[in-house]
Amino acid sequence: MSAIVKNRKVDLECRAFNPEWEKYFFTEHFGQAQCLICLKTVAVLKEYNVCRHWETQHQASSFASMSAAERKEAIVKLSGNLQKSTSLFRKQTTEADKMTRGSYEVSRFLARRMKPFTDGDFIKECIMVVIDSLS
């Protein structure tokens, strides 16, 4: 009897991003190769896929005619832009998490005291709890 041949799974190959692929304006972002120009990701971490994306999408662009020094400067600039945009979303998420946490603290405070939200002193305590959770 012949042995059963299993299909090859790409995700089991444990491929890693190669820093030399930056010459194609790619960087590693959350475990995937992401193009710094159009921000698209490549499905499989292979140099062929990265090179094919570069040749089909950006070969005719102004990035192709850059010298090596200009390319490095552009890569650093585009990488910085990608990090800034990512950190902007993280910062907004963090602020939203703080607001939610403050809301939960006030709800917990209301439940613990079993009071309506009409007492002046109680409102002051709730506001202080919210301020503490936001800072």
C-alpha cells in the first residue's frame, strides 16, 4: 500500500520576515510583510511574493528611480508614518478603555451605595472616581 501524502500547509512552514526585503519597501508589521507605499500585506512571507508585489504595483513609480541613499531615507520616513498611524489608533483605544473603566467604576459605586444619582455629595464622589480612572 502506498502512504497517504498530506498536503503542504503554508502556515506550518514558520517563515520569517527577512530585513533584506526592505529594498522592496516592505517591513514587518504584526507578523506580516506590509508594503510601506500602499500598506498592503503579502499573504505568504516569501521573497518571490514581495518582489512580485514590487514589480507589479510600484516598479513604474518614483520609488523605483531612487538611489540607495534616497531609498533608505524614504523607507525610514514611510516606516515612521506607519508607526505614527498605528500608535494613533492605539492611543484612541486606550482613551476609550479609560472612559469605559470610569463608567464601570461609577456603576459599581452606585450599586455599592444603593443610592440614586441625585445626591450632590455622591455625585462629587463619582466624579472623583472617574477622574482617578482617567488619569
